[in-house]
Amino acid sequence: MIFEVFIYCLLTLNIYAYQNNNPFKNLLKQSVKLQAPTSRYNPEYSIGYGKFKPSINNKYFVLDKNRIVFKVCGNHKRSEFRFRKEWKTDNKNGVFLHVLCNVYPVNCNREFTFLQIHADPKKSKAPNKPLLRIVWIKKYKNIKNGIWAVIKNKNSYSKIYLGVLHNPLNIKVEIKKNILKIYYQKKLKVLKDVFYWEKYYSYFKLGVYNQCKGCSISEFYEIDTNTIFSQDKAR
């Protein structure tokens, strides 16, 4: 408990108000909502679309002048942005999400997710599953401290090693005409046909979603996407 309080106090030092020139203003205005500490709306911590106000800094979320911080402790707990705009993987114009971020597995003993493509189960009888999770894993296949792409196949999942954790992380996810591309530290690491997902409506998520009992943190310095309602970039 003392450790969690220390992390919270450390991250809430020198917090700046959400001002008109905040680089994430367009993103926060109407394109994302905050889900914390679960996907169910929590009036104390969750923030709905268009509900971000000046100086929102709580146990799970911090906004300062040049970054957005997500932090959570506990297995299956989360602090995440859910992007409002939905799309299909066969989109002819393509969608992308490009982030510059740091991730910290503070005392997480297994893995946590910090970026997703998720299906909307309320539409097209989609499974309540992600097509993609980008995760930190403490150890997998004798690789320690790795960043992995977990991708849903037709009837299984694949884990593709992206690289060792070395902050900052530069990650870009693109989908166009059912082709998924993932760039890690500006290098193409994944090129995959995801045609089997085209009937579902999907959306991006980012933040922290724990698959461990400990605490994890992610901080984003740039979030560029063509799935916000304003065509301006958020960075």
C-alpha cells in the first residue's frame, strides 16, 4: 500500500491544468473515453466522451502539459482510453494509430497490455475479444522484458516478438484492406492478412490493462491517429 501511494504521489507532482493549448485537446474533446478501473462505468474515475475537464487527475489517470499517464494496480484492472470511432479492417482508406510512449512494469510479475484493437460485441455478433494486443511480458520463450504483439487468428492466437523493452517506444499500427502492419521503433515487424476479422466493427484502445497482480504504468507523449473526429493530430 505504501508503495502504491509513493508511485501515485510521484506521478502527480508538477501537474499542469488542461488548457486551451494542451496538445491532446482534440483527442480528448470527443474521441475517447476513460475506462477505469474496469470497463464498466465508474462515476468516481471513469470519464465519458466529451466530459474531460480542466485538471482531471485521479488515482488512475494524469494529464499534464506534455503527456498522458495511465496507472493501475491489480489483476484484470485497467486504465484505458476507448476510441469512439469504429471501423472495419477492410477499410479502403485505412486507419492508423501511432504512439510515442514509455511503459513501466513497476512490480508486475507477468504481463500487461498497453495498446489494443478490439471488436465491438454489440455489432455484427462480434466476439468480445481483441484482434490485437501489444503487451509487455516479463518472460516468454526464454525472452525477458519483451514487447510482443498478440494477434487473434481464426481459431487461435499468435505471439510475435517485437523487441526488448527500451523506452521510449515508437509504435505504429496500420490496417488497410485487411492488411495489418505493425511498426516497432520505426521497423516493420508484422505484416498479416486479417480478412477473417472484416465483418466486425473495431476500435483502438490504449493505456494499461493488467494481466498481473502488481502495478503498471504507461505514459504517452504523442498519439497520432486518423480515427479522431477532428482531422487534427493529437501530439
